[in-house]
Amino acid sequence: MTMKSRITGIVVGAMALIFCSTAQAQNGVEPRYERYNADRKSIEVDGDLSDWAGVTFIEPRFEASDNRETGKGNSTIGDVTYSTFAEYNGGTWSGPDDHTTLTAVAWDQNGLYLGIIVTDDEHEHAAGNAWNGDGVQMGLTDPDRSAVTHLYNYCIKDGYESGKVYKSGDAGIIADQERGPGNYTVAMVRDDAKKTTTYEALF
């Protein structure tokens, strides 16, 4: 599969907007995920999700309404179809083992934690920008969802070592802050045998 990152960016970006917002605006994500109650839990940002035990990971689908996109892994709520993956610009999706994204949020006095596990048959990130490939784009909006106030991008680049935990400041990753104040830390690991990529971040 190619051009797989589009779904990850859409899902993570859409969910990030939901997590920080109290507005009931339409953003194309499944209605049941218009609200997400983040658990209070302290997380070590180390690429190991074992300390997320008890936190609910969700797989939100989104409305693939753009004429350029073909939704796959579909479910219909009312008269709206929501998709797990959008085939875009030559990208294809053959099922959950090809690409699935699970996301969770927790918080404590240190900030907001974002945990993501992506099942993907291959990890590809040759581009020089974190958002242009397999990676995460995390966005926060104002309460009305009228403006993006914070935007973060992070990824493991091609040439990675399978099973290695990559953290903020390490060679072999991109972790930038495109918009908004405040620092953040990340830990990421790609496991080629399990075909999973794990992302943890503290904002």
C-alpha cells in the first residue's frame, strides 16, 4: 500500500480537535466520538503502551466526503457513511491488517498524553516533512473550532531500526511544532515483525 499516511493524519487531527473542544460542530468524525472523556493517568513517554492499561483506545471513522477520496472499511450511521481509510492518490487498502489506527488520550498535572498504535503492513516516510508520509499530525483548536491554535508533526523516517524506541532529539525522526506555544516530547517505535508503529506524546 502507498500514500497510507492520509488516514492517520486525518484521524489524529480530527480527534485532537475533538479532545480539546466543547462545541458540537461537525468535523466529519463519527458522531459517537464527538465527545471523549480523557482519563486522569500518569504516562511514561517511552514507546511502551503497557502503562495505558485501563484507558480506552478508540478507532474513529470519518466521513470521506471529498470527491478525490474513496472510503474503505465503511459503516453507515443514518444516511452518512464513515470510513476507516480513504484511498487517495493511488493509495489502496486491503483490510484492517493493511492499516488500522487506535488512539487514546490521558492527562495529569504534567499535561496531555496522546497514545496511538497503528497497524500497517509497511512503514514509509521518505519525505522531509513529518506530515508527508506515515506519521502523526496533532492539532488543537479554539473552543469554536474556528482556528487551529496548536499544530504538531512527528514521525520515524525511513532507514529506521525495527524495535528501537526513538525519542525527542534522536536522529532518524522528525518532531516539529508548526503552530502554537509550548514544548512537547515524543517516543515512537516501529515493529516490523508485528507490523505496528507506536506513538506516545506529552503536550
